[in-house]
Amino acid sequence: MSGDAGGNDNNKNVTTIKIISATYGPCEGLQLSTGESTSDFKASFPHTRDVSLFLQALLLIHAATQAGEAATSLVDENAGVISDRKRSYGAAFSKTKKPPPAANTAQPNMNLGAIETVTTATPFVFLLGNGGKLAMMNAIFGDPCPGTSKRLKVHYLVCENAVTEIHHDTFAEHEQVFLRQRLRLFQSSDSQLQEDQPSTAKNTSSNIKAGNRNQHRATRGTGGTEQPPLNSRDDRIEHTSPLWTLHSDTSEIILPLVLPFLKLSQRVACRLVCNLWKSIVKDWGVATTIDCNDKNIANFSRPFLRGILSHSYSSLKSLVLDGFVCLEKEDLHLSIPHLRKLESLDLSRCRNLDNSTMILLSQHIHSTLQVLYLKGLEKVSDEGVIAICNSCTKLQVLELSYVPITDKAGLSIQHLPQLRALFMRDNYRITDQSIDVITTKCIRLKQLTLWGCIKLRNLQFHRSGDKLVILNLWGCYSLSDDIALSFANMNQLTSLTVSECHRLSDQFVERLVEYVPQLRHLQMRYCKRLTDQGVETLASRLCNLYTLDLSFCTKLTADSLFHLLNVCRDSLSELRLQNCRQLTIGMQFRDTGTRRGLEKVEGSDGRLLANAIRSHHPKHSLSVLDVRGCGSPDSVYRNIIRAHSEQAGEQRKKPFWDKDPFVIALKGLDFEQKVPGFFSRQPRWSNVQRRLLEQMSSPSANSNANV
């Protein structure tokens, strides 16, 4: 694995990593409240976020740090995106080579530069959550779809010398994010091996490495003993040269190093090679992660789960059974006492589990369990949650959404001193008493979701307030404007959701910007008391505002939004205005009262928004604009008579048609209409991302990326 990077005299192992695409959003399309999901593109697209540019910058930071340089000037100020220009990171980085295309692989649009790194002893590049810490992706990327389980999907290419591979990796919301930077642990001399073997036995060793069980295998071996080939037609082959063999002592060293690089099916196949390999795989375990939603597993069933668990006692660290509704208690209970390394467990929507499962977990894996998701377990009550909280004191992430618990179980959460993220949705029996105790005792809490806890009225956020990074109060409609007073000590809060808090008004906004000026992500959907004055206050005081959701705020007009787009031109990347009915965006129809019938009227508000972006093009940071349902004929021009209903019907089918002046204006600004009224373009760099990257690249900075 040696290669000359840039024509220097010193040969170094160089790996080229190229991020092709990266999205952050619901696990599979749009996750519905019922637990079902859809893969429909038009339904899922608005709920995912393109984060490829940000991961590319993190990769640049890693390359600069590896070369001993400061990770500064990563962004091309003129282009507004990461530059593809050649960078010189020491002798090994003098030239950036374009990786060759992978064989039999359709090449997507690779618009991001390739980054070269010197191959080191570690086979992975950690981008988020290094050092054993849990990643907090919502704090970095924002929450594109609150209340759902999200995944980071990364599509990237790795080129090592002349070998190229394309990988598709998926990471849960709190998992470490790492990319492969080494294709192999050892460089085998395949060409020399093939020269020493006759042509008929050419693929013997390579087929073993590739996991191709359809070809014959020589030397399955524990001590170099050759086994007869599977294909009887090859029995007549006479080998004139000795075949390659792997001795038993070598297997004991090499196989444990190779296993982490193999897929689950390949690790299972290793058990069939010989008795020694079967024993090694048993000792090291077949799987470290089992995910019932893994597309590489064709038929994930209850017998398959029981079998794979029985062979993974010594290795399993993560078990994801989200939505595996046919799961029964006996499928899991027999294995729980033996899962001595289990750190992450997701039992969401496994509706047949009850308190007995919780008690068993608290008795056997309390010393290792760090992440536990119990969303939608309706048979679990206070008894089961109390057992978990009293025993599993190392828990860092706990999900209790839709679990019918009361303050009795809520008060027991105070026994989790390591807790960093707590998710509670529609736990409508929880009151201020439980939350006040939790925020007082769980002093490391950084992410708190209290969605739909309708009995909350006066939150205090005592000792944990200065640690909170993400706070979700969606649907807590009993909260008033005075809730902003409890944000006074939240100097690290970057993401706030107060959607459907119907009592909040402009007075709340004025206090909010005073106490948390560092806010980056704000969602105020359905806050119908919010007016233009509140929006102008947000624009003037929140200089780090990156994403803003004002959907269904029906009192907003285009004047305040024009001011917002002008003032936040260097920071705002995503603006959602769905069903803001006061806006007249796009072409409209109105009745002339004459024989001419209906006439087209261009929406003046759409022209105003487009001009705000155009005046700062191409440096305006906005990349997502959602105006679905804004100014449709039914909401603005209600005097259209029935005689013209057929003519107006074509407009209703596609409110933002291709010849609409607003659509044409946005196309000239590089926006693309994915679904009617939803416009997006390639992500643009903003000052928020620049400052966040500087913070993450500084060794002494207290980054919010990790929990």
C-alpha cells in the first residue's frame, strides 16, 4: 500500500476520500406519527437536510490536523462553497488526484472536492463523536423533522492507490460518525500469488477473500491441510506449484483483525470455513450491531433474531429493533442475561414488551447500557421505568415517548446522573414537579424534549439550564410568554422548538433574543399571535440564525420577511413559510367581472422575496425556501365565481407552475422546485457554519457536537 503522492521522493500511503452525498432526516422517508413510514419522494424530501458540505469541511479539518496545520480558511469566500483547488498539506498533499470510477457503478454528480489523507494505523476517520463521546447531530445540523427517529446517510468514495470502493453508511442520531480510510489491513501480493499458481487455480485465494462461495476453495485450513474442492470437475487438476495456506496460529491473529471489516453475512460465512474459524468467530462474536431495518438482511424474522443473538453474546454492542412489531418477549428474554457488552438498545414500537422486559434489562445489562429507546411501549408502566432508572445509572440517552407514565416514574429519572438526552412525547401525565427535579439533578442534560406534555405551565430549568443545547417544547400550549424568563441562564442553547405554543406572542420573542442571542435553530409553527414585529426582532437580534420555521403563522406579511432575508443574508440557510396565508406568492387569478373572465395577477410578495435573495446573489446563504400553500387561489382570491372553477382548477393542481414569474426568478438564482412550493439549491456556506467549524477545529473549544 505504497504510492507516490505528488511526485515526491518519499513514498507514503495515501487514501483519497470523496463525500458524494450526505443527508440527515427520518430513517426511511417521512416517519409518520403512527410509526409507519413512506418512501415516497415528494412526501419525504422536505423532511431531509443536505449536510454534505459540512461533512466535507470536517474531513478537511481532519486532513489539515493530520498534516500538522491549523484548520483555517477552509471556505472559498468568492465561491461560497468549499473550493476544489489543490491544497498542499505537507509533502503528501501537493497534488489532489481524482479517484478513478468504480467498476460497474453509476457515477453520481460529484461536485465536492476529493480530500487526501495519509494512511495511518487507524482504519477510520472520526468526524463526530470521537473519544467515545456520543454525537449530537441535531445541535450541528438542526432538526429537519422533529419527533421522528433520524439517521445520517453518507455516500462516499475511498480510493487507495488503484483500488476504489463506494460506501453507503448510516448513523443513528447519537452514534459516532466515522468514514473508512483504509480498504485493507494488509497488502497482499495478489499478482505474485497468481504467478505462482496455475491458471486453473488462479482464483483460489482471491475468492476466499471476496467471500465467493460458489467457486472451489483450496486450504480451508487449520494446519495447512488441503480440502478437496467442491466442484468435482476440478478433481482432475494437477497443481504444479504449492497453494497458499493459512496456518492456525496465523488465523488466531489475522481473523480477529479482519472481522470488523466484514459484513454480517460474511462473518457468518467465516464460521463455515473450519472448526478453528468457527471457534474464533464464536469467541469474538458474529455481530457488533444488529438492525432489523438493515436492507442487507433480506428476511429479518424472529428465528433469525434468536439465532444471530445466540452467536453474538460476546460482541453485540448495539441492538436496533425499532418497529419490529412481531417481536415477542421470549425472543429477547433468553439472550438478555448474556449480552454483557450491550451499550445501545432500541425497542421502539415493540408493543408486546412490558415491565418484565424492563426488569430483566435492569438486572443484567445495567453496567453497560448507555442508550435506551422505549418509544411507544404502551404496556410499560411506572414500575418498569423505575426499575431502569434505579439500576442503569450509566444511561446517557433515554426515550420514553408515548409510554403511559406518571410523575412517580418521572421523579425516578433523577437517579441518572450521566443523562445527556431525554425524549418525552405525549407523556401528558407529567407535570412541572417531575421536570423541575430532572433539570435540578441531571446536571449534564444537554437535549430535552417535552413534546405534548400539556400539564407543563411554569418550568424553571435550575442547574441544567446552562448545559442545555436543544430544547423542544412543541405542543406545550399552557406555556405563556413568561417561559422566556427561564431561558436567562441558557448560554449554550442553540436549538429551540416552541411550535403550537399558542399563547406565545411578540413579547416572548423580545425576551428570547435578549437571553439566547446565540440561537441557531428556531421553530415557531402555529404561533398565530406572532406578527411582523416579532419577525423583525428575530432578524435584528439573532445574528447566528441558521434555520427558521414560521409555518402556519397567519399574521406575517412579506415586508417583515423581506427584512429578514436582507439582514440574515450571511447566516440564514433554511426558511419555512408553509401556509402563511397572508402571503401572495406565485401567479394568482381574479375575476374581472367582464367577458374576459379570469385574469392572471402576479403575486407581489413573491417578487419581493425573490428580490431580497437576488440583491445578494450569489453570496446569499439561503438554500431552502418552503412556501407551500402560500397565496393559493382558495385562500387569497375567494371571489372567484363558479363559472370559472374549471379554469381555476388547473391552477390549483399546480400552484407554482414552470412559467410562473416567481418560479422563473428562483430558477435564475439556482433554485430547483422539488415539489410545488418547495425550493432548494446546493448548500451555501454561512457565517454560522464557519464559526461552528472554527469552534470544532479548536482543541480548547467546548464543542456542542458531542454529548
